[in-house]
Amino acid sequence: MKKPGSGGTGRALKARVKNSRLKESSRRWLERHMNDPYVQRSKAEGYRSRAAYKLIEIDDKHHLLKPGGKVIDLGAAPGGWCQVSAERTKSTDAAPTVVGIDYLGMDPVPGAIVLQMDFLEDSAPEKLLQTLGDAPDVVLSDMAAPTTGHRQTDHLRTMHLCEVAAEFAMSVLKPGGHFLAKTFQGGTEAVLLDRLKRSFRTVQHVKPPASRDASVELYLLAKGFKGKADGST
């Protein structure tokens, strides 16, 4: 799949922000967002955010989401990954196979159940499994910690969420299942990678075209869960 806007003829008109009260950095971010072809495409195709295309591109290549598959989506708001998961698993409101969770509220997603609660709450993992009604085939996490403005702090907090998501995935996935989570370049702890490599057939970092080139974000993809180790709970 080529990136949106990479073909065609002529020069697209770029939106400009002229609000003088905005900081220069905020104005540049807003202009970049308004002119982002993935943002424009998400509006045209009805996805909640440009992040939907990250999952679409990863799934097109790695085939994680299959009809009838059960999916848990951690950090689901605003709902783009739930939308893609419901579409690709053929989940319906009558028989939903996709469950998302986020402490932020969001509009309902057809074919998905979304819990408004913090995944870090002690009761959240059990609530997710009860709602799904079975062990998941796929655990997704696009979670990122709210930014503080301190780069190292923000980095560590988001990496912690990746680690918590991985521990959850390894405790609930069906054998053969898959785990996909946001991480950062150079930030995945060696201990976590070692655990994943022992628990999954393949582990790799992926960066879909929809992830901005300047972004340090990567996705950690672990495929083919080997099952819980003997004696685990």
C-alpha cells in the first residue's frame, strides 16, 4: 500500500493557521495535522483517527485479525483500532468479538463493546475477560501515557504501559495468539523482549507507513503465543 497523497498530479493546497495567539510550535503542529493525508483519509472513510491506518497496514502485512477472532484493545479511545478490529473479525452488535477499554469516554463502536475504565485498575483484566466471554486471539495496545512535557518521564511512563500490556497478553492469550503494542525506538527493555521471545514464536519491531517518519514510535509485534508456562496462573 502506498502512502496517501503519494500519487496523482498537481499540487495539493496546504491549509494555513493564522491564529496569532497560538504558540509557533502549536501552530506548526496544527498545520501538519490539518494537511496530513491520513487525517484527511480518515475523515473521508469514517475512521475515528489516523491511527486506524497503522493497524490496517500492520494487519495487511502480518494477518493478525481474522473473521471470528476475539480481540481485546487496550487504550481504545477514540476507537479507530476497535473499528478496524470489528470490521476484520466480522464482529457484530449481536455477537461482539471485540472488547476495548479506555478511561476516556468515546462514542459507541459498531460491533465492539468498550469499557470506560482505567486498564491499570486491579479489576480491569478480569472485567475484560468476562465481557469478551473467552480468551482473546489478539491483544492490541496503542496506549500512551498523558504527556508531562518531560521527554524522559513521558518515555518511561509509556514504556511501563507497554510492559503491563505484555504481561496481560501473556496471561490471557489463546495458544497461537498475537500481541501488538506501541513502544519507542530503543526503549523496549531487554528483560521484556527476552520474556516475549520465550513466549512467542516470533518477536519484532514494526513501523507502518502511517507512523510519521519523524516519530520515535514503533510497534512491538509478538506472534504465535506458545501458551502459558507450566505452573503459571
